[in-house]
Amino acid sequence: MPIRLGLSLALSIALSAALLAADSTPPKRVLMVHSFGRDFAPFSSVASRFRIDLALHYPHPVEFVEASLQTVEATTRRDEQAVALVDFLTATFRHEKPDLVVCVGAPAAIFYRAHREELFPAVPLLIAGADQRRFAEVTPERNSVTVSLEMDLKMLLEDIFIAQPDTRQVYYLTGITTLERYWEKEVLDTWRQARPEVEFHSLSDQSLAQMLDTVATLPHGAAVFFSVFDRDSAGVPHEGNVALRRVRSKTAVPIFGFGKDQLGSGIVGGRLVDFEAAGARAAASAVKLLDGASGDQIRVEPVVHSLPAYDWRELRRWHIHEKALPTGSAIRFEPPSLWETHRQAVLIGVTVIVFQGGLIFFLLAARRRAREMSEGLTLAASAADVGLWEVDLEKQVIKATDKWRELFGFGREGDILLEEVFNRIHPEDREEIREAINAAAIHGQSYVVQHRIRRVDGEERWLVSRGSADLARGSDHLRSRGVSIDITERLRAETEILDQRDQLSHLARVGSLGAISGSLAHELNQPLGTILSNAQAARRMLGKPAPDLAEIDEILGDIVSEDQRASQVITRWRELLKRGKTSIEPVDLRSSVENVLRLARPSSTRESVALDIEIPPDLPRVMSDPVQLQQVVLNLVINAIDAMKDTPAAEKKIVIRAKSEGTQVVLIVSDRGPGLPDDPEHLFQPFYSTKPDGLGMGLAICRTFVTANGGKLWAEPCPDGGACFHLSLPRVETAARVAATATVV
């Protein structure tokens, strides 16, 4: 594939006027052939350092002639552009051959070796900045020196995981030239073999503008690796570090690279390749070659990765803690200290402090009082089984009271990292706590989270943690402070209370059904009697010589129908009698009331009480436990029947109405009894009863059920006399909307 070469020739004289005047020796002519261009990174670092060091260390004047390949293929083919460049260089040095040819980068070396015989075969050749992988392509046979690079691709990959251990995806940014395609394949093949569990994506088929859009939306756990970048898929040329800075301005994840020249332009850092070192070693070899040494006698150690170095700004940006970096890592671009930037101001401040000794004394006294108050607060919190804590969100370190350390199973001494705490939190609760802390840090709100922890001894405990986030006093470190309380015993007590309430509910339900147990026999007698009659009739017909089979089939159908009817009666009673957990679900209120009245009708008939239902068929469904709802309605109907024992038979009537009011559905059970006491609320108190043989628990249990179902239960005098009991429950649409928008603050 073509690489971006060109036919641009730049001539630079690395001599000052003073040097020319001081030395009459003719300058040495050095031809520098650039792979892409004079300013193309990372080779620009090699060339720049080479020119400077050679001019400084060679004792005689040096004249640099620089040629850049731009449209020529770095191959052995003689196409039109290659011939033109060869002719141009031949013409330039027609009268005087160069003293040294320097190829910067492997592409330039590949091109020059292909045309060396027709250019300057006797001139020493120096290759600088070519990776050892390309020796077979770039190393000539004679009088040449190679200053190679020994690039460890696996090391570059591991540097990503050192800084970001949870990396799951790596996006490789490069262009489409021959060199870029070569390294794309080398790097990705090596990395995929080293880390098969990681997803590697190449963006070489995108333009730079498309790359910017892509990196701006990358998810957490991804990383960008910025490689050689000369020309994008749209054919637009780019200067590597300029493009890197543009990517840095848009990326949502950390960027990593391979060269020290990239540090400061947007990469996090790592064990990078020092291209300037290759330029310096090349300059030292050039001095020997210009002095007449043969290239075959000069051997140069390859340039390897330097000690780890990181950009302080990128570490801060991506919340990478310095403790996670390799020992001895150099941190670059850290802002200077206050002493370095404001030394005079610091001296003045110290002087002022000396003269404010008296004020400091009072401040120390105030601090001592504050410390005593803090110790008192800690003592009170410990007595109340409350643990206090403070998290430095920048350093990911927790300071906590002894009680908090005891709750989580930590010792009294030593630093506690936030990640250690998360390791002791139940896996199902970790994400909720992380989201709560992050939301508090971003929006400045407080939070309450109920969660589980697993202590070192294996015990699982329930805690509730309350906290908020702010800036630590006198610092720009974001912190989160709060309390944690062990609620394990409280939850156990609540569970026992709920179990006891379920038992009480079951007993109350059994008691209510006991009051109307006669209806069971009444409801079963009818279908059983019909079944008996039909069975006897079928038996008689079967005794005939020629029985009517069609009529017998009809009789058997009646038997099946009546059997199903009896089964439904038993099922309704079983549902009310069985014991189970509360289950809130959409309920058809009219259907539930009709089921209750089927159970209560024999009792109402026996007491000459008329039952009237005024519930519209299009009434919205409500959210409730169906069994508890039937128990409440049954209790209200039985109470209404009992309340009208002394009411004239012609006036005994129970009316059950229902209507929709806003977000609620209200059910009203009214009777024609003696009415309510002066304070109807007494009816809902435990052990309060108007019946001589009553326990006073029925209505209290009913209100507990209704409240647990999100509703209300109350009593009012009816306008025409008697009592009206009101039961309100949330509509299905309202309950769903509230559940969807509910948050814990």
C-alpha cells in the first residue's frame, strides 16, 4: 500500500554565521531522507535530536540537506514518483556527493535501499528509528549503521491494564498508510493473542472526524490507544500530536500511546519509547562515520522502553491513583508547588503568622473544644451503635470511628481503601451504593441506602447508611460523610411482627368465616341435591329396556355442572381459609365484593337483611391483596348484619357502593343500624368492641391491611342514619405511576 511520501526537499544549514567564520573547513554534507516529513511524529523527535547533537558534537561545520518522501511507495518498484525523486536527488548532488545519508524511519530506509545503487552506493548509510521487526527490510549489506528500536508490544498493552485494570475494550487509532497498516496488524495480532478476553477494535477505516465522534461515546471500561497517525481514511493528512490533542479534547475514556513525544499531548503514560534517544545515538554514530569509520565496524544497542512516566493531568482527569502505578514512576506536568510559584508571598505569610501567635492560641483552644465535642459525639454514636465515616473520593480512602470499623469487621488501626469496603458489601448491593455515592458527588444530595455486608467471619448483617458529599474544608478533595447503623435485629423483629400479623390475620379470617359457616352447608346443599336427583333419574332411565341416551347425556352434563358449582364454593372458602403471604396485585373490586356476598348471603337471608350492590361495571381496578380485601369487605358486611339485629325487618338493608375519586377508588358499606359512637376512631383501636362477646380486633386488623395495601379505612355517620364505612384503595394506573417514579432520598 502507498505511504504518504512526497517530492518535497528542504535544505537547512546547521551552522551559525559565527561558526562559519571561525572554521574554514568545508562543511560535511548530510542527506536526511524522512519517511513522511520533517515534522511528522514520532520521527520528528529522532530528526530534531539528531541535528542538534550532531551540530554540537561534530568539530567541523555540517550542512544538512533534507528530503521528504510524500507520494512514493516504500517498495522496490520504480514508478513515476520514485524515478522523479531519484532524479532530483541525483541532480542535487551531481557535483558533490553527500558525506553521509541518514534515513529516518523504516519507510525511508526501505525506499533508499531499493535505489541505493543508482544514488550513492559508496556513501555511508545511517538508519535511525527503525523497529527491529523490520531489519530484514531495512538493513543494507555494507557500510551501514542501524540505530533500532526494540518496541515491546505486550508491555504497551500491560501499561493499559496497570492504569485501568477493568479494561474490557481497546480502540486502536491509526491511519491508512503502509507503515500504519503494518503496525495495525502487528499490534492487534500480538494483543489478541496476549489478552483473548479483551475486545480490540481498529478505527483505521474512519476519518478523524468520525474517530472524534466514536471516542466521545465510548463506555466505561474502554481505552484508546493512539498509534502512528499520518493520513486518515478520507485521505486527509494529519500531524500526529495535533490529531492526538484533538482526540484528547473529545474522548470519554483514557488514551494510551507508545512514544515519549506523545506525553503531554493527551496520553496517560507508561513505559514509552524514547525516540529522542534514538536521535542522540544516531548523532554519536554519525560523528564516527563522518570521521571515516566504517559502518560495518559500528554497533549500536537498540533503544528500549524508558522508565514509566505519566502525565499528572491525565491521572487526575481519569481518577487514576498514583499508588496503582509502578514503583519509581515519573510524574510529569504536575503544577509547581506554592513555594515555587509564590515564594515571596509565602515568606510574608510566615511573618504574619509569627505576629499572630496570640490569635493562634485562641484558635487552638477552640480546636481543642471542638475535638472534645467530636469525641463526645463519637462516644454518643458508639453508645447508640452508630458508626461514623468519611470517604476521600479522590484518594479512595476511608476514615471511620471504631464502631464503624467494628461493624464492617476492620481492625482499629490502618488505612481502609474504599474498594476494601465494597468487597465486604453484598455483591447485589454494591452497584446501588456506587450509584448513590456518585449521584451525591455530582448533585450534592444526600442519600440513604439499606444494604448487606459480609464480615470476615462469614456473618451477614443488614446496615442502613446515610451520607452526603461536599468539599473537604481547606481542600479541593471531594468527600462523602455519613453514618452506618446495624439494623439486623430490627429487621428480624419486624419480620416476626409481620409473621404474627399474618397469623392474626388468618385467625381473624377464620373467625369471620365461622360466623357465616352456615352458608357453606347452604351453598353445598343445592348443587349436591341437584346431583343426587339427576343421578337417581339417570339410574331409573338406565333400567329401561331402551334408555334415551340423549336425555341421559343431558342429565350427566347437569351433574358435571353442579359438581363444578360445588367445587367453586369449596375453592372460595379455601382461598379465604388458607394462610399465605401478602401479594399486592390488580384486583377487580366488583368481582371481589360479589364473591364476599355469596358467602354472606345465607347469613343475611337468615337475618332478613337485604344486600344491594351499586358498583359500575367500568370501575377501574385497584391494587390490593385479593384475600385481604375480601376479608375486610366480609368483616364490614358481617358487622353491618350484626348491627341491625334490633332494626325492623322492613328497614334492614346493606348498600355497597363504589366510585372513582381522582387517583383512588372508594368503596362504601352502609347499614340502617343504630349508628356510630361519638368518636368513630375508637372502633379501629385494638380491643375496642361494641359487641358483648367481641374481641375488638376485627376493625383494627382491617385498617392494618388497608394501610399496608396503600389505602385508608374510616367510618362516618350516614346522612339517613346508620353507619357508613369508607374503604379507599389506589387505582392500578396510579400505583404503577408512583412505583415508576419512586426514589429513596
